[in-house]
Amino acid sequence: MPLLRKLVDLKRQGVLSELWDHELYRLLTNAGFHVPVETRLRIVRHGREYKLGEGD
């Protein structure tokens, strides 16, 4: 919580404008937080979604 409060304070003071998602992720992981990232790959052909390894 102290880290998040500091980010809010910096934003209010105009020191911090915006953070990209990867910047926030790096900041949190460098501070020792475990931030799970869900990754999903989609293959769409002719309007149908396929899973990896699935044939035509």
C-alpha cells in the first residue's frame, strides 16, 4: 500500500503523468510483488477460433 500511495501522490503532484502497463508491471516486480500475467493466444481463421496445435 505505501507504494501505491506514493504513486498516487506523484500523479497528483504532476511528477508522474501516465504509466504504460509494462512500466507498472516492472515497477511492481522490482518492488518484490508477484504479479501474475495471463497470456492468451488466439488463432482465428475464417471466423473460427482454433487452439494451438488444433488442425483445420
